[in-house]
Amino acid sequence: MESWSRFLDTFFNWEVIERYFPAIMKGVVVTIEIAAAVVVTGTLLGLALAIMRTFRLLAVNALIVVFVDIFRALPPLVLVLLVYFGLPNIGINLPSFAVLWLVLALVLAAFAEEIFWAGILSIPKGQWEAARCTGLGFLGTLTYVVLPQAIRLTVPPLTNRTIAITKNTALGTVIGVGEILNQATTAQSFSGNATPLMMGAIAYVILFIPVVVLGRFLETRFTWRRV
Amino acid sequence: MTTGALPILEIRGLRKRFHDVEVLRGIDLVVLPQQLVFVIGPSGSGKSTLLRCCNRLEEPSAGSIRVAGVDVMARSTDINAMRRQIGMVFQSFNLYPHMTALRNVTLALAKVLGKPRAEAERIGMAALDRVGLADKARSYPGELSGGQQQRVAIARALALEPKVMLFDEPTSALDPELVGSVLNVMRELKRGGMTMLVVSHEMRFARDAADRVIFMDHGVIVEEGPPQQMFSAPSEARTRAFIAELAR
Amino acid sequence: MEAIVQQFFNLAIMERALPLILSGLEQTIVICLLVIPLGLIGGLAFAIISLSRLRTVRWAAIAGIDFFRAIPPLVLLIFIYAGLPFAGLRPSPMLAVAIAFFLNTSSYYGEIYRAGIESVGQGQWDAARSTGLYGYQTLAYVVLPQAVRNVLPDLVSNTVEVVKLTSIASVVALPELLYSADMARSVTFNSSPIVLAAAIYLVMLWPIVRLISRLERRVAA
Ligand SMILES: Nc1ncnc2c1ncn2[C@@H]1O[C@H](COP(=O)(O)OP(=O)(O)O)[C@@H](O)[C@H]1O
Ligand SMILES: [Mg+2]
């Protein structure tokens, strides 16, 4: 029984919880802000790149593919360190949250581009032809006929990928972005107690479980993607 | 039949090659207003390619195509405006699965012709009514039978008031019991004076609706004539063999 | 331009950092060889448990999968590395990494196997069972081979993610590729070592990323 109370004291210490709750909440807000910024900018940039790719300009497409491949192959933390420590030395100073935002948005854009592009390619040629036959131009066909169908197909894989990438906001702790994990480790070292780590972990679970479950729901609802 | 009327569709010396295979080898074909011209021929003879060249879904390699006197190939011709006047109906319907039947029909009315929504819907409903599907306006393609989907596809082309309609095997993806409904719509169109170029193997339909039947093989027109003659007394051996095969 | 080359592509510095970085690469490979097989096996276990006929067992497996998919792996790693000592357990960086990555990775692999198994129709189960195969035999000989083939792009793609994931082991001072490169950076005040590390990641992963693109397109078509 004594070890049980010691366990509670170490990981669920009420005093520590009370003291550091505001800090963790501040971290939650920062995490949500960065995640939202990353999701919006990354997805839109990915969509824009995929649309650009449909014009099939050789040089442009080659550049897009190189960008996408590099940002899919490199670990985000490598990119974070590269940008955070590298840019100041060539005279560009970005605040650490901007570095995190920039890197994660580019990573998401790369994955999103690939997913949107696969979606666009999977729309049968007949859809393009039918629309062109009614006099719709290339852009009209893309906007009203192809993209709405393609985007539907991309919802489940894009949701899951987006969740995985927004979880990388935790990497911000390495460069001092005051997100949840950063607040938790700081509090842990000040309090000499593991409770803040537990609080941080719980905060993440509360934040991300709903989206993970949503992702699972979307997968089953949009099953026709695997036909 | 109005002889001497300006042709709606006029194809001269049309050639099309894919890489090093010549699929169309000099096609000459004239379709007069209100005519229904029927095209038959073995698979791979170039029937689809012929239709697809008419609205430049395929780029012809040589020859000329005029629709209502306008050169489809000319650089000055707005191909999107041209395509609107050439209705096309596909074997596989190609309805937009994410839109209701009505929206399938009104999309081009709204986005190409810029019609206000109410007017587009009025025209769209009229077109759906002509194919007997006014009551399915709010259904999605996935909720319709193949025959109904194909009729919606016809309405989609019809709503733009095309000068000529091209049908590429419109009934061959359908279950036999659904073929009749689509052919009836096409008969109605013919009666209403629509000019049509139809690739199909529905011989009975050709007999009572076609003005002329064209037999294609290996990228050329082998023989043409009125349906009675083509089906009962073709002059070419190849035609005879093909028709015997069809009639089996 | 000159400054960019100096700061990011300084060959002299790269050359000096190379031995350190190569030893880091070795550690990265060790982690991969440890974590990928563990994850593949753990994921299979998750997936099989989630097929259980008992609803509570099934739900527990899915809850476990979702739980570890919701926690960022870095949070898990730090929790294990910095939190467990408070409970009197002192895992080495390698052990902490192995535990954290095992939990994270097997939940992802588990979800992929699950989707694969679900993609194999009930008819396959019925057919195999009607020939007298036991449930586990049906799974092993009939269902799993098809399931794995159906989700092969996802399995490969997740494996790339695992390799990329190993970079966060640097945060707990495990001297893998990124850690070594970052050490060289902090000594030289120059980012070229990290660029070199990035180049190594690219050489390892770019071919696989290309392959995935093609596999995915084939499935989509
Ligand atoms: N896009 C294409 N690329 C290469 N060959 C094609 C293409 N489209 C059609 N063909 C070839 O052209 C020939 C005629 O095809 P098609 O016009 O579809 O014939 P039909 O409709 O009479 O069956 C066939 O041999 C076909 O393989
Ligand atoms: Mg054809």
C-alpha cells in the first residue's frame, strides 16, 4: 500500500498538478495554435501544388516531385534543427514557433500534394471527357468535376497523415517552443516530480484521441476508396 | 428529307494515327440536318475514334471536320464553344457521381453558359422530362439503374441544345431489359428533329430509325446505304459476313 | 550565396565530421534493426487480438492502438526516459527508445494489418474453414498473405516513418545519426554536418519513397 501511495505521489501529485496546471494549459493553447496553422497552410499548399501539377509543365512538375520526395524522406527533426540553427547564420532570424510552423507545414504540404495528386489521377478519364464535351474548360472541369471527387477520396488518408504530422508539434520542445511537452519537461525539472510529464501525456491524449477516432470513422465511412 | 440543305456534320479525308498505327484512313462522311446516321463495324475498326475526332477528344492527324459550316480544326475556333454544340453520349455514361441527376445536367448551363440557377434548373428539368426522368432529378447516379443513368447522360447533352449528337455504343453497357428505354428516348429525339451519329449494334433500332447505315472496317468506310439494303442485301462480302455475325 | 555554401555545404567541416556521423549512422541502423522487427511482430499481435470474438478484448486492442497513436512518440519517449526514474527504474537511452518505439510503432503497424485483414472478404474465411482448416490456419495461410499484399504500400510507408522516427532518439542523448550531426554542429557552429546527415537520410529513404509513390498509384488505379 505504501508503494501505491508513493506512486501516486510521484505521478499524480495533487499539489504539483495545481501548481503547473496553468503552464500545461498554456502549452495546450500553443500546441493547438501551431497545429491549426500547420494544418491550414500545409493542406492548402499541398492542394495548390497538386493543382499546379495537373498542368503538366515538365520543369515545374520535376521541381514539385523533388520537393515532395525530399520532405517525405527527411525526418522532421532534422529539418527543424537545420532551419533553426542554420538560418540565423545566413542572416535570417525566425522565432522558434515560426520555424516549427514552417517545417511542419512544408512536410504536410509534401504529403498532402502526393495524396491529392493520387486522388486526381484516380478519377477516370471519362469524367474529364464528359465534362469537356459539355464545353467546360480545363479549369472548370478540374474545379467542378474532378477535384470534388478527388478530395473525397483523399479525406481518410489525409486525415491520418495530418494527425501524424501535427503530433510532431512536440518536436518544438527541442528548440524551445512553449508547447505542451516543453511546459511539461520544464515543470518536471522545477518540481523534481514526474507528475507534469503525466499531465503532458494526458493532455496529448485528450487532444488527439478525438481526431484519431475521427480518422478511424472516416476510414470506414469512405470505404469506397479501396475499390 | 431535305436535300440540298447545309450539312450539319461534314468530314473530309479524316485520318488518325496512334504512334505508328493508322486507325482512321481517310473517312468522308456527311450528315444532313435531322438525319440519323448509324455506324456499325467490328471492334477496333475505328468507330469510337471517328466520333471522338468530331469534337477533338482525339486530335485528327489529317483531314477536315466542319460542324454547321464551322471548321472544328481551325485555330480561330473556340473548341469549348464548339463542343457545347456537339452532344456526346458515352458507353459508360460518365455521369458525375458526386452530383444529383439535375446538377449533372445543369453544371454546364451554369458554368459555361452562365445561366442563373433558376433558369438552369428549369432547362435541366425540361431535359430530364424529355428523357422521362423528371422524378429522379434529386437522385445521385449511384441510385439509378444503368438505363436511367444513360438517359440522364443524354439529358445532360440535350440541355445544351446541341446541333448534333454523337452516341458511342450507348446501350452496350446495359442489361438487356434496360436497352429499350434508352432506344425509345433516342427515337423521340429523332422524331423531334435531332441530328445524330450513332455507333451501335442494335439492328432493329437501325432498321426503323436510321436514315443511313455505314459499315466501317480497318479505318475506312467499306459501304453505306439505307438500312433495308445494308441489312438484307449488302454488296460487299465483308459487310455480309459482319451482318451475318450480328444477326446470329 | 557564399554564406549559404559556407554555412550549409562546407566540405572541409563535413569531412571532419564524417567519422562521428558514420558512427551515428551505425547506431541508427542498430535501432532500426531492433525496432522494425519488434514493431512488425507487435503490430501483428495487436491486429490478431483485435479480431477476437470477445467484444471487450477487441475493444481493448483498438483502444490500445488508438491510445498510442494519439501520443506523440517524443512524449512517450521522454515519459519513459525521464519519468520512469522517479519510479526507481532507470532505463538506458537504448532501452527507453526500444520501449517507446515498440509501443508507437506496433500500434501503427497494427492498424495497417487490421485494415488489411478487413480488406479480405468473409468468403475467404468461409471457404478455408469449410475445407477443415482451423481459424489460426486460415489466418496464417489464407487471410494474412492476401492482407499483407493488399496493404504492402502502407507497410513500406510506415517503415520509412519508423526510420525517420529514430532521429528523435537524439533527444535522450542516444548517439544516433542526428545526435552525432548535431554534436558536430554545436562544436563547429556550422550546419554542414546536419546537411550531411540529411543527405544520408535521403540516400537511405529516397528510393523507398519513390517506390511507395509507384506502389500507391498502382493500388489507386
Ligand atoms: N488512345 C489510343 N492509343 C493507341 N491506340 C488506340 C487509342 N485509342 C484507340 N486505339 C486503337 O485504335 C483502334 C480503333 O479503336 P476504336 O476507335 O476504339 O475502335 P472501335 O470503337 O471501332 O472498337 C484500336 O485498334 C485501338 O486499339
Ligand atoms: Mg468503340
